[in-house]
Amino acid sequence: MGLSAADLDDNGLRVGISPEHFRSVAMPLLFDHLNAQCEGTVAVNREARIVWMSDKYAAKIGLADGRSALGREIEDVLPASRLREVVDSGQPSLLDLMPFGDEHFVVTRIPLRADDGCVVGALGFVLFDRARHLKPLMEKFGRLQARLAETERALLQARRARYTIANFIGASPLAGEIKRQARRAAQLDATVLLRGETGTGKELLAQGIHNLSARADGPFVAVNMAAVPDNLVEAELFGTAPGAFTGADRKARIGKFELANGGTLFLDEIGDLPLPLQVKLLRVLQEQQVEPLGSNQVRPLDVRVIAATHVDLEARVADGSFRADLFYRLNVLSLRVPSLRERREDLPALVEALLDDIAARSGQRPLELADDALALLAAQPWPGNVRQLRNLLERAQLSAEDGPLAAATLEALLGARLPAQG
């Protein structure tokens, strides 16, 4: 039974009308009005499947008619829809921006309830061209989106891997073999363990593997386990929830795993990871989920891990300082990076490449070495490998005079060298 003009008093309301009756009459009228004025209407059931869509909405999103959307999950038709959240929470979303392709729709979402108050579905209305007064807000939103995209590009660029496998200098059989293995590892998405002495170029190879992999467009994030204090390793790797511990930032902190999402995380000196955190790392590797410190929510990940170590992990497993299950999980693809002593024939090419790079960074002319100086370098044990060689050449560049550098000058520098770090 509807309302007529005779039913209303001077104020426009019938005296004694019940709220239930008024609602039963007004709600259909309200729906009809919104449906007529809006650019589209869609309704979903308790399972967030579409039970009705206006033909106007269907045409706006490229469907033949509203019937073609019936029975489909709302996200299949409108990927950014949040009607499922409205159904689950029972709370309306009165004004929101929903992206669709290159457009943004201004939308309203309200839950649908049965007589007993239970949520049985939700309605969504597109108010797009009826919201011209929102134009300044839309323009501001667009500018903020552009700035956010620019910032994200800058951050991604900062986390780009700089080196390729070709940057691993050397034509010796050992150098050729490690580069072949690295190229093969790049084609697989398995965890890689790089083993070798300090200064052999493990991070360079890790970057090269990343740059040749399907994840090359994603971030490359590196963290040295030996450089992070034990009490901060968990926060560094897995992040923290707001106020996770006394003195912590009230804002959430994103961990290295989440920063590397979609790309590669390089864990250098993995043998120094504290034993209590090895269990959590193992779980993250197995489940591809991370739980920040102080949080009870897990977040999905898509991260490839490349680990590196100069220590004997098997010996660490034997003495109980490294978990066997984590070792097996890391040791899927194992690459041993040769020391400089094992590929002395690569020394001339390495020296030339390093001197060119040092000169380019310092703005000086490349240093030249006399034949006796090269022979002296070839005879050294190089416990610090390429890193130690570069350090020596940098100091030689600073002390160089006109003409090729002789062995006598290098001998003085070698005599003053610091012991290589393990």
C-alpha cells in the first residue's frame, strides 16, 4: 500500500504512520531514484556473486547487457570492487573512488539486510558524472597518484641491480664455468646459495642472476647479516607492526622481504644469522609469507632468495650453530665462486677493468702497470681476492706518478696492507 496526497498532513507526513510502513514504501522509491540518476547499479548476494546489474552499468564496463554478469563473482567483473568487504563487514561505504581501466568511478556501497538484520548482499551505485563538485578532489587525487607513481619508480630505480653476469671479469675455465652456472640459475626461480671466500664477487653474481631472470624488472634488495646487530635482524628482515616494542616507531616499518616483493632478496653472510631467527626464515622461505614483528597477520610474498656465505655451513650444521633444515632449504642451487688464487690467468683482465673503473670514478687518467708490477701481483696469495686487489689498486692510483707503475712501488704498498678480513 502506497502513500497518497490525502494521507499526508500539512507537514507532508501522515499522522500515526509506522516507521516500518514508511520504510517499506520509501526504500523502493529511493532505489528507483538512485538507479535512475546514477551511471550504474549492481547488486551482489552473500557470496559476493552478482545477482543484478543495470544495463547502463554493463554498457559502461563493456558488457552486452546486465544479464551477462549474473552469477559471476564481483571481482571477475569489477576487479577493484569492495562490495565483498561491505557484505562481510555489514558497513556501508558512502563515498569512494574505484579504479576501472583508465577511469575512476565515484561510488556508493550499502549492505542489504533481511528482516532479521542479517546481511544478505550489497548494492553499489556509480555516481561518476553526478559528482561534478568533486572535480577539484579528483584532480588532486590524480596529482597525488602521479606523484606516488613517480616516487615508486624512483625507489625501484634505487633498488635496481647494477651488474650483469658479464661484469664478472675473466676468461679462465673456472670463470667461464661459474658464469655458465649463474646463467643457468637465472633461468630457474629456485633459491641459490653462493659459496666462496670474501671478496670473490658473490654479490656481483647475485645481481647478474637477478638481471638475467624473469624478475629483472622487480627490486633487488641486499642485506648483510654480519652488519646488522642481532637484536635488530628480525625487524630488518621481517618488518615491525606499529609500536612493536618499547621505543619503536609508532608507524609500521617494512622489512627487507616486503621491499623485495616481486624481485630478489640477497642475504649476504647467511652463516651469521642468529639461530633463533633461522626458524622464522625457514618458514618464510617455505610458505612465502611474512609476519612482521609485533603483528598477528601474515602477508603474502613473491620473493626469490639468493644467499651467500664464506663459511663452511656443513661444519656449522655439525656443531649445532646452523639448522640443517634451513641449510637444505637454501642449498637448492649451490654455486662455488672461485678465489683469485684459482684463476690467476684472469688477473691482467681484472687489473685493467679495475683501473679503468677507478679512473672513471676519480676523474683521473687510468694507471698503467709495468710488466714487473703485474708479475708481482700474479705472485700474491690474495686472501681478500678481488676486493683486496681493488683496494691495492686504488691506493696505487693515489701514489702514481708519470709513467707505468713499477713493482718497487707496489711492494711498498703490499708491505703496508692490512690483513684480509674473513
